[in-house]
Amino acid sequence: MSNPEHPIKWAMTHIDLLAERFGGQTLSCNDEFFAEASNLMKQSEPVFIEDKYTDRGKWMDGWETRRRRSDGFDWCIVRLGIAGRIRAIDVNTTFFKGNAPDAMSIEACYAPDDPALLNADQWEWFTLIESKKIKPHSHNLFELTDSRSWTHLRLNIFPDGGVARLRVYGEPRVDWSKLLPNELVDLAACANGGRALACSDMFFSPMNNLIAPNRGKNMGDGWETRRRRGPGHDWLIVKLACPGRLKRVLIDTLHFKGNFPDSFVLEAIHSITDDLTDDAMEWTSVIASTKLMPHTEHFYQEELLEQETPFTHVRLSIFPDGGVSRMRVFGYPVVDTEIQD
């Protein structure tokens, strides 16, 4: 269903499965005369440059087709960087004011063994969003209830026009059966299905940056809180990709030189609920209070307190405030019945 509100709630709690940082790609489109379809999955927000033109017309930060003078519609096929369940899609037409499509629809298919869709004719496409009117210069948000996993999408625009960004918010699906025996996995990584659920503060940057791929590219590509002027400390809760036994942790303060936390504590819990902000919840200490250094990768293995319980969530507490670029929580997935209540 369509939702007129800004998709900020999805951007803060779910990952963009199509984002270029995860490997999202344009595979094909029928037309990109004015602007390339690869712009759809840029991580940056769209921009408008008043006096910028190309030899084909006005430069636009998005995907834009020529004016259609015949029947039909324009389309673009994209491959998700991470296969998974889609919870919401944002068709962003920012700065496309007089040249936005009148309507759009989205189809999906699941083809993990044919990522480039070389045998596209063999795959069945399912309609995720039937043809819907969209607004120019707007976030057009559609929330979905379909629980299936997908690898590819086809965006159809009627009859032509421009779309600045396509955001596909969802939950990665990982086939844990393909792991090698005793293979360590980053259970917190958003690419594996880890997800930041809540935090005390994310004034300067989103909480899901903490579990994003690769090392942070700058200080804005981490999790940073405002300067604390009262008692207390900041914290962040991550739901692990699946239950697991924790064996190794990395805390990276890359780029945080004058604003890194003084110290941190890592705790974990096994819970069937994601509502873990109640002070009465019983967390288990994984790493006791430990000092941090600026602009440094900190590795912990021997420091992990002895624990045999498989955990489902971790809580990183930083004292008193500051910024952390990345957190990696390596462990052994436990996905059988031994952890069921």
C-alpha cells in the first residue's frame, strides 16, 4: 500500500537491499537517454545543479528516459545487492518536477543462480506493486507484506520520465546450510541479516552504519552520538542475523580521533522479542569495561567472558558518548532446535 510519509523509519531500522554499497546493479533498461539508470542505487541523496547540461539536455541525478511518442512504457531491471524479503520500497522523484512518470509498477523474481539474468526468459516475474500513480519531486513509499525473498526487480514507469532513487528496504535472507563446519560468521553484519533495533542517540549519523560493510569511508559513515552533558551513557542494540555463540569482536574507531568513546561494554542476551529497552532485561556481560583508542581497530577474543549460551542480540554501551565506525561480532551460527524455547 502507498504511504505518503517520508521513509525515514525504514531507513533507520532496515537496510537498502539495492544499495550500491552492497553490490546492487542495473542489468538492463529500454532507455536512459537523459540520465543513466545506475543512478537509481546511489548511496548519496539526489542533487540538482542549476546550470549543468550535457549534449543531450539537462543533467539530472537519476534515471531519465526520453519523451515517449508511441504506445508502451519504460522499464529497468536491477539486481539486489542482497537477496531478501522486501518490507518497503521508496520511488524517489526528488527534483523531477515536470518530468516525473505519471505512474509506476514493480515486479520481482528470485534467481539466485542466475545473478545476471542471462536466462531471463526462464524466470517468472511476480507483481509486487500494481500500477500506482506517483507524485513528482516526492518520496513515494509503498509498504509490502509479501514474505517471499527476491533477487531482482523490474521498475516500470508509465509512460516515461525520471526517477531519482529507488530504495528497497528489507531483511536479508541467508542460507546458513551452505556454511562450512565451524565457520566463523559476522553475526552482526547487516549483509548477513543483522539489524540495529534501537539506540540512545544517533544525532550525527544512523545507527545501522555501525554494522555496514567495509571500513568506514569517513566520520559520517559510522555511529556518532551528541556530546552528553548529563549523567548516563549511550548504547545501541543489534539483533544478530541468527542465534550464535560469540567468539571474536572488533570495535573500530576509524576516523574518530577527537570524539571516540572513553570505554565500552558489550553485553548479549537470548530473547524471543526485539523489545529490549526495558531495564529489567537480564543481559550477560561478554566484554567487561574496556578502554578505547582513537582511529583504531580493536580486536577482542581472549577478553570475551566464558559463555556457552547462543545469543540473539547484543548491546554496545559507550561511555560517556562519542563515535564508533564499525562493530563486528563473529560467532558460530546456531540455527537448529537446540535453542528453541
